[in-house]
Amino acid sequence: MPLGIWLCAPEPADEHGLPPLIEGLTRGLVTQAVTAFTARGNTVAVTGPDAARMTAVADSVGDRRVLCVDPETVTADGVRGRPGGGAGTPEPGSVDLLLVAELPVPRIATDGQPYTTWARWLAPGGVLAVATRNPAGQGRFADHTGAVVTAATNAGLSYLQHIIAVLAHVHGERLLIPTPPAPVTLPADTVHTHAHTDLLVFHTDLGGAA
């Protein structure tokens, strides 16, 4: 698969006073995904542990219909799993871009949920973009990329691209990663300080309405 690199370091001037997104996401990552994979008039759906703020960022791109989907509402039938939620459930075949934050770890059930439901929401030519990390936090390496690719392809989606979203600022050939304050010590089993997020991009030819 082709590998892409996006520079998505947080910029205070770009945040417009908004609280930061969940660790692993930046305003630049969300807006670049919406801009790259949609056009004016398209429908964008956003889901994940920080869906409401991600939706606000996606909506700032403009000229798109943006839906916030509560991840807790996704069931095997693709309908609302509990009453009273503030987020809607897209109709099958209605979404041009589904942007998902699978952070800190992917939520993949043995029956392939929620990926089978997400695939049904996509319109013909629609894109699923999944933000995840390897590893997810401190400790041993976890191959979350492989798990996401398997779940998405088993749901009938084609693997389109792997994008490295660089969250650190770049100076010359160096990544400027903030160091922890002096009193903070990192555990001995820490793999490395996070400098990027993996954005895995999939698409469908037929769409969920087919």
C-alpha cells in the first residue's frame, strides 16, 4: 500500500481556544482528512471516544454535512443501542467519509463489529479513515494496524493507504518532541515517546446501499 506522510503538529493559533482533542489527534489531522477525502456537499460522519469535539473540528472545514455518531450506539444491526443519545445513526450508503478514532485501542468484536456496520454506512466510493497507534501508550508493542486492516477488509473494504500523521514539530531533519518535566520519570518498559498517529484509509466501490 502507498505510504503517505502528513505534518499534523498542534498549533495554538489553529485551536481557536478549543480544548485539545484526545491524545493522538490534532485539529490539523482531522481537517486534512476531511479536505483530502471529501468535496463540497459530501457527508462526513465522525465517531470515537472524542466524537463531539472531532465533529466540531470537521465542521469547521465548511460546505460539508457533518454527523456525530456516538460509538456506544453501534450494534450488530447498525442501529442505536441505547436510548437518549445525542448522536444520530447514518442511513446505509449515505456517508462519503467516516472518520474514526480507534484510540487508545481498536474496538473490534469477534463478529467484526463495528467495522461491518461502518462499511454499510459508506456511499459508493466512500472512505473509511481510522486513526490508531502502534503501540497504544506505554508498554509492549501492539499490532493495532494489522487488527484494523483485517477487520476492515473482512467487512468488504479495500485497503487504500497508510498515512503517517506526524504530531511532532519538524526542524530540519529532527522531530521536536517535548520532554517530560524534570520530576516525571518514564517507566522502564516504555517503547518510545509518541510522535505520530497511524491513519489507515479504506474505500468501498459498491456502498452499503447496494
